[in-house]
Amino acid sequence: MTVFVVIAAVLAALVLVGFVHRWLWIRLVRDTTRAGGAARRAGTVLAFALPLLALAALTAGRAGAPFWLERLVAWPGYMWLAVLLYLTLAMLVAEPARHLWLRRLARRAPQSPEGLDSGSPAAGGTAPAGEGGGAGQVPARVGTAAGPAPQSPEGLEFGSPAAGAGVAGAGAEPQVREGAGRGTAPQGPDGVSRRVFVSRVVGGAAALAAGGVVANGTYGVLRGPRVKRVTVPLARLPRAAHGFRIAVVSDVHLGPILGRAHTDRIVATINRTQPDLVAIVGDLVDGDVRDLGPAAEPLRGLSSRLGSYFVTGNHEYFSGAQQWVDHVRELGLVPLENARRELPYFDLAGVNDVQGESEGHGPDFGAALGDRDRSRASVLLAHQPIVIDEAVRHGVDLQLSGHTHGGQLWPGKYLAELANPTVAGLERYGDTQLYVSRGAGAWGPPVRVGAPSDITVVELASYQA
């Protein structure tokens, strides 16, 4: 049954995406370009190519494609997903404005006493050709009273076959072909029809808005994460440990887009904070060691007083968790696989990600925390916030997590809230506090909107200080 539910959900998503692409093509390509023109052809090609690139970007890694091919499709494919989201939102906002504008222009269109557009053949003038394929200037027929009727807000003639009623006049050929209403409509700037002019202005504004949002969000990721500082008081922390600094890093997502330069920025940022301890709480990579080993190499340069520790995230299991556990150990990090270290003043524990359950290597809180001295303060590294209930049951003072990206792309925050107890920041659950980082990288599109990337310096405070 579960398989059928997944298949049905995937098919529904594909249908929805197809519908959205067709709607955007109509509004941004068909309604703004001339039939048969180069712009129409180019827009139509992109309407098919971009979703295919996005699908290739999403599936290339899982399908075992060569890494060079993953990198080739990743940038255009993932970036289109981000643009698609904000272009769709912008067009949804713009659509009512478009209809209102067209209606207002239709009411204000100059007309002859008989209710015909001035300049129409029936009013004794000529009909300028529009972008949509009008027939050029048409001489007025002597003695005929029939001509192009006033236009609907969509630019089609009332009474025309396209509007569902009547003919243009006795014995006259139908006036409507694709965009024919544009040919006889009142003209906008540069001689284009009212409908085309409005569609270009509205579509252009929506595209500029979406492009600006995505460009700013991309800059935020490629610039590197900012440092965020949070003070967390722990009841059992001794006075001597007051001010202990933990640099929390999550969701770096090294892969076909974010590579060695991104790791260099992260390591330099961490080292500038001069932490006592570094905690990497999962989703470090999206790929194999053979492809991403060089990108992870700068982690060897992490500097802290008590070392750097690592726990797996769900994406490590998509990539092959054991190979990365072994590799980060070679880079000088200490993997905590359902294990605990008794550090001066407090216990540091780590559990495997819940995705590891599919391989029989899921979180084991008993192994990590079961026999510890509960008079000592404890800090738990766990990738996903959803294990907070187990942390509370085992008397953990502070859990450090990631996974949510803070939603990454607004309004993704509201979807993340449905699946996680905390999306970002510090919250208390009973006697346990949970801190969730937004992450230092990005999954999929290298874009963040409303959820800036961060490296958090958690400063532990003692009530005894």
C-alpha cells in the first residue's frame, strides 16, 4: 500500500508541475510573442527543456550518473526549480492585476457613437496589424455597417467566433485567428495590442521580481554562512565550564554545486570564532568519497581546543555512510556513532541519523547515553530534531541538530514546521533544550530565501557562575 501511495504522490506532483509549466508558457510566451516568431519558438523550447533539466538534476546522483554529468545538469536544473517557485508565486499575485488592468482599458477604449472602436473598418478607418498575426491594414467596405466589435478584456472581439457568438458581418470572412483580436484592438506603445502590451508588462515585472529574489538568495549561499551566537544555560554545568564555546555546523551539502571553495569558507569562518569544540551534525555531503573527497579536504584544517566531532545525517546514508565515517576520521574528525565522550565538565554524545534504520544502523540512545553519570551535564549531537523525545527520556541537557535548513526557500518554513518540533533556533522540551541550526549550505538549488545560512557558536553558561 505504501508503494502505491508514493507512486500516486509522484504522479500527482508531475501533473501539477506540468500544469504550472503550461500556465507559465501561456502567460509568458504565448501571450507576449508573435506566432511563428523566434521568441515564441525559443520560449517553447525552454518550457520543455528546463523541467527536463530539473528532473535530471534531481535524479542523476541516485541513478549513478558520472559526476561530470551531475555537475553539468545541476546548475541549470536546480536553479530553475528556485526560479519556478518564485515565478509561479509572482504570477499568481500578478494575475488579478492583469485582469483588472485589461478590464479598465476596455472600459476606457475610445468608441464611435455606434459603439465601434474608432479606427476600426466599420468606423471608416483601418485596423492596424498587431503582434498576434493581424492581416495588416484593411480598407473599409463601402456601405457596410458591420465591423470589429468592442473587445473583451482578453482582447477578443465580442460577437466573433472566438468569443462564441456571431460573425463579423454579412458575407465577411471570420476575423479571428490566433491573436486576431489583437490585430483590431486599440493599440498600445510600439503598435502592439492592448492584451500583448499588458501581458508583457505584467510578465516582465513578475520575471524581474523572481529573478531578483533568486539572485539575492544565491549570493547569500555562495558568500558563505554568517556566524550566529547563542547562550545556553545548563543547570548541571560546573562553574569552570562557564563560557565553553561549541561551533555548530550542519547541512553543508558538498556536492555537484557546492565544493572545495565552500568548505574553505566554512573552515575559515569556524576558526575565526576560536571554538573550544566543533560539532558537525550531519548532511555534510551529497555524493561519494571518490568524487567529493577533495571538496572535504579543507576540514583537515579545523582548529579547536577539544577537537571536532561528527554525526551522520540522512544524506550520508543516501551517499554511503560508512565510507564517509571512515573518511572524516582520516581528516581528523571524531565520528560519534551511537557513542559518548566524557569531556572535562560534561558528556558529549552522538547518535546515528534515523535514516540509518534502513541499513540497521539507526540511532541507539541506550548505547550513547544509557550508562552515563546523570550528575554530569550532557550535550547530544543528533541530525534530526525529531529525536528530541528520546533525548528528554535520557536526561539530555542540550540537543544540537540541523536538517530543517530553516525551510531554506520561503514558504518552505511552514512545511518544515509540519514535520519537525523546531525549525530553527532554541526551544525547551521539559528539562532538555533543543537548538536547531539553519545549516551552512543548501540542498538542491544553492538558494536561500528567508532562511539565511549560519554557523552557530553555542556558548554554554553555568547557573553557578
